Amino acid sequence: MKRFATLYGIRPLPFFEHLNEYRAMAITTRQTATLALAHALSAAERGLPVIPLSATKLPALRSPHRGNPDPALCRGECGLPGHGVHDATTDPAGVRALFAAAPWATGYGIACGRPPHHLIGIDLDIKTSIDSIAELRHLALRHLFTIPETVTVLTPSGGRHLWLTGPPDTVVPNSASRLAPGIDVRGTGGYLVGPGSVTAHGAYRLAPGTAHLPPAPCPRALLSLITPPAHPRSHPGPAHGDGHGLVQFVLAAQEGQRNTRLFWAACRAYENGLGDTLAAALTAAAVGAGLTEREARATIASAARLTSGRGVH
Ligand SMILES: [Zn+2]
């Protein structure tokens, strides 16, 4: 009798306790996934293209081409999901389909640089030795711009993301600590972890009082700081010509500039009709500067996609 009493719930056996824990975990995971989808749909409704993210903040869907020697060359043309930020969509049915394929998603990413907002993320990282918020204020004072009131997302580590909008015809490259220590820029080809996302380190939340704001236009002075110069003569960058200068520009890149420089050079090459001619030389230069061939190919492929997609949206 005593044994039955225990079995039927008066004092659950450890086995049942564990079972309940597992059930609770499964429910929590399902709720997190449902919430992530709900947040993603509401962002999509505001015109922000989204993809599901896993708890590691990486795209939740893996490439259907993994194991293939040239996986970076497909940006979704195969029709399958799993192309990172290239999957991002504002279509509610498309968003639902992506999340249905990734039931383990706990958050969502918002693709930057895409119409209609052409979102630019200013990622203010918090590290013990760096106060990136103060760095941004110094930058604003030095370059005479005002940091506008705009949508601000608080990150689990105490950092913040400022959402700004860019002009449609401007390519803003992604960069890390190039503007100032601890300040990263999320531009074309990059994404921001959306508010309401849950990661292994905690939740991303809208800063109080910023949810109702539209993303503010990026101040012109800040935009010119984060945009690679478009006129080679007015800066010490490369001349285009036959593309030799572009290759040299990539070859001379220091650590931390390689990807930005390669992306910039590849965009200029494609814009000038030299993309296919120069792709191999740019890849070799990037590898010479320290990128892996895979990274180089992926960056060049992004540039090709970006420049060919111009005006199509
Ligand atoms: Zn593909």
C-alpha cells in the first residue's frame, strides 16, 4: 500500500521528478520558440527582414551545402533555406516556414541594409576595459554629430544596439572596433539579434522608452565615418583602373580590416564590371592578407550579390 501511495503522486519517485523536469524543459523550449516566432513576425510586419537564430546567436538553419567545397557560392538560388542572412524575409508565410524548419530557434536576426529601412546597427559592446558608449559620445563631439533618439536594444551583457537607417544607395560594411574601441557596425550582409530573442547568455530587450520610436536616420557625419570612401582620388585608397589597385588594397589589409577591405574592393570591382575578372586575384590577395579561402569566397559572393541586386528590390 505504502508503495502505491508513493507511486500515485503523494511523494513522487525521483524518476517522475525527472520526467516533470524534462516536461517543463520541453514546454519552456516550445514557449521560447513560439515567442521568438511572435517577435520575428512583429518585426517583419514593421518591414524588417528576419531569420530564426539559435541560442548561440547564429542562424538556426544550417547550410544545405555543408560539405560541398563551394558552399558560399549559393545565396539561396537552390530554393532551400539555410543561407544565413540571405534567407531573411518580411513575408509572414516565409517567416513561419523558416521557424517551422528550425523549431529549436530561440530568437531571430534582423538583416541590415535591406529595403525599406536599410538598417544600420551600431553595436556598443561592454567590456571591462572599454566604455563604448563614452567612445561614441567622443566620436560625436569630434565629428560634430548628434546621436539621435532611436530604437535601442539592450543586450544580455549590458551592451546596446542603436538602430539607424541608411540611404538606399549606400553600402555600409560590417566592421568591428574600426570606428572606435568596442563599437561594431552591422551593415550590408550583417544582422542584429532582435529584441525578444533569448540566447545562452540571456534575453535581448528594447530599452524602455524606445519601442515606439522609428529607427532614426544615421547622421551624415557618422555615415561618412562608417562608409568606405566612394571617390578614390579624395582618399588614400586604391584607384580602380584595371583593378590592380583593388587587389593591392586587399593585399595591404591589416588584421581587423581584411574582410571590410575585401568586401569594399569586391563591390567596386563588380560595380565596374571587373568582378568576375578579379574574383580569383581578390581571393588570392585576401588569402595573402590572412583570410581563409572560404571566408574570402563568401565575402566576394556577398559583394557580387549585393551589387547585382542593386535596383532590383
Ligand atoms: Zn543553396
